[in-house]
Amino acid sequence: MHLKTIIPATAFALLLGTGFSAQAAPRSVTLVLEGMYCAMCPVTVKTALDFADGVDEVKVTRDPDEAVIRYDDAKTSPAKLIEVVKKSGYGAHLKPPRAKP
């Protein structure tokens, strides 16, 4: 085996042995919620999202009706989070970004 072959192979093995891998980035998304009419509605939505795979933190508010969710993008996505909300009995869609002046 040539030295040119051994060095790259050794470097690759070292990278694998140190746990080097592409890390998922923490993300945040705001969902506009629909159909919340009582004091228990935000609790229901928050509980459903808290149990969703990949969710790190959830804050649900009534005024405005929104959920701010911090999540691991390797485990979930905004579309999956919207489905979780819908399965809990409420509507949800992505909050549009603010227009820049």
C-alpha cells in the first residue's frame, strides 16, 4: 500500500472514531393556530407538541393564537408539527415572515 493511500484512510478512520458527523441545527417556527376557544385549548396544543418527536420547547399563547416551537430539524419539520396540531383537533399554518420596511 502506498503512503498516499494510507494517510487519507487513516484520517477518515480518525474522523469516524471521534464521532464526527453532520449535526442537526436547532430551528424555531411559529404556527398560527385556529379553533382555540377556551382556556384548555392552549394546554391541549402544547401537550401534543411537547410529546412530538424532535420538539425541544413549546410556547402557546392565546393573544395571538400562536405556538412558537424550537425543534431538531433532523427529527421533525414544520409540516410534521402542523400535523401534530391538526391531530389534536386544531388548525395550524406557518406564520408568514414579517415584511421588512
